[in-house]
Amino acid sequence: MTAITLTRPTAHAAPQHSSVLSRMIAGLKAWNELRVTRKALSVLSDRELADIGLHRGEIALIGR
């Protein structure tokens, strides 16, 4: 008797490239959001920063 086994990739066995790519895109989005936030804060005056409870030196620490 001959047995033939056929295997097909299932939906959950998708290539791992997509998960790696998804993580990379998510990382880039998060980095860009932090960059935009720091840029927006850096144009505020010292008084405006004090109003929201920040000092100029703390801008670089946001998101770390």
C-alpha cells in the first residue's frame, strides 16, 4: 500500500517576514512620534515649558 502525505502551509504558518516587518514598522512609527513630540516641545519658550511642568533639558529624556 502506498501513502502520500501532502502538506500545505496553514494560515497561521505565514512567513515570519511579515511579523518582523510589522515590528520594524511599529518601531519606526513610535520613533517618529517621539521625534515630532520633541520637535514641538523644543520650539516652546522656557515659560511655556514651565507651564506644563518641563524644563528644556528634559525634552531629550522624553520617551527614554
